[in-house]
Amino acid sequence: MSRLIIKLTQPDEEKRNQLRDVYGNDAMMLIAVGQTVATEFATIAAANNYWRK
């Protein structure tokens, strides 16, 4: 699912491939991406739980 989020964020495949070399070798950037995805999942989970009440 996180790959889908990245794909939707940057729909241009050529540009994604260019940027992959940048973030693929930078641990801090990968951690930041992971945190962003985790925040999105937490937000979706909270929203789903909100509507169930």
C-alpha cells in the first residue's frame, strides 16, 4: 500500500525512477517516508473508528 501512495504522489514513472536513486540511498529520507505512510494509515484507522461509533 505504501508503494501505491508513493505512485499516487508522483505519478510520472520516469521522475520516480530518477528520484529513487536519491531516497534509496538516504536512510533519513526512507525513515521520513515510512513515518508519513504510518501517519496516513493511523489517520485512516482513526477515521474508520470514528464513523463506527
